Amino acid sequence: MHLAYATRYGLGVLIPAENPQAQQRLQENAARWLEARGWKAEGYHRISALVAPALLRVTRVRRCGALAAPGNVVPGEETLQELLRAIPCPMLIAP
């Protein structure tokens, strides 16, 4: 949240869900969590199990300033290195 504010790009939330129903449930949970902290997402985007291509697509479409993701979002070191070379913004990987 603070990174989104600092870069002035706004906060976009990626929802890892395989169908619209799961996305809706997770999106509502995320919105409540953010609202309780005084924040609001600029947008929500569903991504599939094929996370790396989805992250790349969303970062290009949204012209992101930075991307924060949990460490398990991209399986395999080789895939992670490819993603880091391809995305158009800095990426923070958190354990």
C-alpha cells in the first residue's frame, strides 16, 4: 500500500482465482482488508494458475510502477528470473 502511494500509481490487486465466483469472494475479502486500513484499490485483476504470463500481461497493461508478490507466486528460479527480466517495473518478492 505504501509503495503504491509512494509511486503515485495507485494500488492494483491481483486475485489468483480460477473462476469468477472465487474471484468475487477473494476480491470482497481484499476490499474489506484494505478498507479497514483506510485504503482502496484502484482495480482488481483476476490471474490464473499460469501466474508468470498473467503477471507480465497485467504489469504491461496497467503500466505499473512496482509489483509486490509473495515468494511462492512464481514456481522455479528460472521462471522467476525470466519474469524479472520481462516485467517493465521493479518487483518486490516477500517471503
